[in-house]
Amino acid sequence: MKRLLLVAASIALAASVAPVHAQQADGRLLALSCLNCHGPGGKSPGEIPSIAGKSEDWLKTTLVDFRDGKRTGAASTVMTRLAKGYTDAEIDALAKYIATLK
Ligand code: HEC
């Protein structure tokens, strides 16, 4: 029974995640994981920088720089690793959506 539940849960999860990759990248969905750290609406209450109010171009450049290891030093640990998981199209979609957060 437990195994059956696990299988059912995995299928449900796969079904809910798959459309994001199958269709065009959805910036709003992709950004949900970002906002766990960067605060609701991109406004961080703590030490992690806020990403609301940034321009689409700046966001795109910054994310690509993180991904390609061009942003080094203190401000490059978490994001350098994270950004590697995103394609150009996904970074475009993320930048476009996050730029709408004021
Ligand atoms: C695990 C927490 C975490 C997650 C998840 C996360 N970030 Fe970050 N982000 C950070 C931290 C911490 C920094 C500060 C630089 C560093 O240490 O890498 C940062 C820095 C940034 C910066 C540079 C901000 C500045 O003012 O210099 C941008 C842009 C950014 N993140 C965007 C994103 C996007 C887009 C996502 C989702 C794809 C994301 N982050 C997910 C923790 C996170």
C-alpha cells in the first residue's frame, strides 16, 4: 500500500512538473523557487538581496554571469550553482517575469 501511494505520488508530481518543460518556459512558475530565498514578490526581508524592481536586461545579464561563472568572489556561491540549471530561454522568461515585480 505504501509503495502504491509512493508510485501514485511520483506520477502526480511528474504530471504537474512536466508541462513547465514541455511548453514555453513560464517565468512566473520558474520564479516561485527564487522567491523562497529572495522574499515574497522579490522583496527580501533579510540579508539576501531583493530582486524586485530590477530591469529585465540587468536580471538576464546577472543570471547568465552567475551561470557562466563570470560573477565571482563573495557574491557567487549559491547563485553560481543554481543558475547552471537554467537554459537561455528559461533565464529570458525569468528576467521578463521578475522585471514586472515592483
Ligand atoms: C538558496 C537561496 C536562493 C535561491 C533559491 C535563489 N537565490 Fe538568488 N541569491 C541568493 C543569494 C544568497 C544571493 C547573493 C549572492 C550569492 O551569494 O550568490 C543571490 C543573488 C541573486 C541576484 C543578484 C542580486 C544582486 O543584487 O546582486 C539575482 C539577480 C538573483 N539572486 C536571482 C535569482 C533568481 C532569478 C533565482 C531563481 C532562479 C534565485 N535567485 C534563486 C540566494 C538564492
